[in-house]
Amino acid sequence: MPSFSEPQRRLPCDAYKVALVCILDVEHDATRMMLDEEHEAPPTPGAKHVYTVGRIGNYNVVIAKSIVAGIAPAAHLVTDMLQVFQKIRFGLLVGIGGGATNAPGPRGPTDILLGDVVVSKPEGNYGGILFYHKVPGGFVNDGYHNNPGPLLASSSAWLAQSHSNGRGNMAQYIREAQSKFRALDMSYFDFPGREHDRLFSSRYDHPKASGEDCRHCDKRQLVKRAPRLTHDPVVHYGLVASSDILMRDAHVRDTMRRDHGVLCFEMEAAGVSRSFSCLAIRGISDYADNHKNDRWQPYAALTAAVYAKDLVALIQP
């Protein structure tokens, strides 16, 4: 574990009101870097997980990390956390996901680039999180989950309006965090470069013999998209699909995008959202197809974490 900062003080468990839930190490590191102040962890006898605690803005927050991915482990993590930190007011699931971009949807195509952020949001009669499982040639809808509550719903709507007007602090937080990560010899959180953002036709499968790297993939199969003039991430709001199986199927991805308006795929939100009011915040690290690789994971985890900080900082205690 890298050394971020020395803990400043110790507070009782009841002092922590916000939970930030992570799975991967890069997700935890990016979220931990968002702390304005890190605290010494309080005693947690009987706890089954280790927690990082600190402050973001006016809130004392607890960062909870699961050891393994999946809906059930995430649900167990939240159950354990709420037994230890009993005054949690709301939670944010912070990490990476696969994007459903450029495919037709109920509101037309959405051009989601790697490094962008998708935030769960109720759509029509649907909740913000779609629980599903894959079957040969498609998927089965296991129901819609969402309980963000009025506080998170109104706060994320306010932040969306603020971002559309050129306000918000995400770009600043990214620059500050990357500077600190470089000082810790963790420059892999830097922006990977748009030349490594490749969306292939959903009809073109990744050649099995070429490993994870797409340098040998047929460039004629790349989808042409309008260039974006800035590296700053764009935040998209909509339906997040959650399953225990990693989505690596472009056909199923496009079908769920077209039929249900899904913007993102991940593996924990259905477990976390059952237990308390939360939003799923996912930095897009791949396109949920079999061209998936890990190059964008650190940066995508960082963009999700800075959105979480921007949101927490505006909510009044």
C-alpha cells in the first residue's frame, strides 16, 4: 500500500456518515487520494474487513474495499460496514465499468469515451441499476434496483447542471491527484492518450492469438467517432447493468443498450444497492467487448473518484 499521508486524528465509528465502496486496488487508491484528511482507523472489533477513514469536505467518510469482485461479496461488505459504522447516511459505489457507447438507445446514440464517468440514474419506470445474468446469445433481466433517495438524486441532478454550465471541480481534482500520484511513483494514473481509445465494430471479435493487446487487430474495423477537443471526462447519467459475470460481449451490450438504455456494465451495484441509499459511479475503462484490456483502469478509477469527491463536497451535512 503506498503511503498517502499520515493519519491526523482518531474519531469514533459514529462520526462517519458517508461510505465509499471500492473493489480493485486502483479504485481504492484513487478514492483514498480524494481525502482532504486521513484519520486513524477506530477500533472495529468483529469486523470482517479493513476500512480507511478520513474527511472529504464537511463529511467524515469511510472507504470500504471488498477482497473479491461480485454482487454477493459486495453485499456482504456493506452488511459488515453498516454493523460497524452505524450512522452512515448514504453510500457511493466508486470504481470502473464497461461502457455501452455509440449503439442506438431509447434516446439515440450516446458517445461515451474511455475515461468518461457513468452515474446511475432512474429512467422512466426503471431504477438506476439493472440486475441481470447472461445466457447463451443474450441475457435475462432479474429486476431493477435503485434506492438513491431524494438527497442523492437531487444532489447528482444539481451537479449535472453545474457541470453543464462549466462549473465543478473534477478537472482540478484530477490534476491535483495525478501530481500526488507521480510523487509516489504511480504515474499509471495519468491519462493514457486518446490514441489508445479504440472502439471496434460489434461484428469484429478480438483475435484469440493476439493476447490482450489490440495492436494486431484490424484497424479497418474501428468505429469512426467525432474527436473530442479536451481530455476532461464527460459525465453521463443513466442505467447501470450489474451482474456477477464480466460483460465481454458486444452483441449483448448493444442489445441491452438498444432495448433498455443501459450505459454501463459492472459487477457490484446490484449487491450494494440492496442495503442502503447509494449511487453507482463508474469510470469507463473498456467497451464491454472482447477487446477489453486493463490500460485505462487506473485513470477510469480516478475519474470516478473525483466525481464522488465533487458530489460529496456539495452536500451539506
